[in-house]
Amino acid sequence: MPPLQRSSATPTIPCELPYPSRRRLEVSGWQLLDREGIARLERVFHFPSFADALAFTNRVGALAEAEGHHPALLTEWGRVTVTWWTHKIRGLHRNDFIMAAKTDGLAAESGHHG
């Protein structure tokens, strides 16, 4: 299990500086996007059916609740788009990279295919 998958999300302090985008190298397959001036991590996961995509969405939701850090999720037939960023700091924080890595772990367990 990669190091970030073993970490847990921590409370964010509003004045905390955004996490360096170079950390993105630890979560390959994720795109670094800028939407509305806010850096975000996004990845599309593909599944063989809507039911599989929905099950994955629910697993990501359960993880988000457990960690207290929540993504934007878009569930469609055979695909789920997951977007992580930290609202308090309007950018990326270490928690986003941790959660991206944990999402990758869930995808591997859920039958995600490239």
C-alpha cells in the first residue's frame, strides 16, 4: 500500500498554505485542474456497468464520511468522476492527495479498468 493510502486526513486550518502541486507525482493518473481559480485533483474511473459505478461512488462516499473530507462526485453509466480540493483554503492540501490515493485503492478493489 502506498504511503498516502496509509495516512488519514487531518483538520485544516483556514490560514494554512495550499499543499505543493508537486505532490501530485504521488497520485499518478490524476489531473491537476484549475476551476474558478481553485486548484483541484480530478480523475475519471471506468466500470463495466452503472451498478458498479454506483457501488464505487458509495464506497468513496463512505470513505469521505469516515475521513471528514468530501469530494465532488459525478456518477454516470460506467464511469465516476472524482474531484478533490479543500474548500477552506480554496486549493489543494495534503488531505486531497491522501484522499486521491485512498480513492485509487478503492478503485483497485472495485474492478476499475483504465
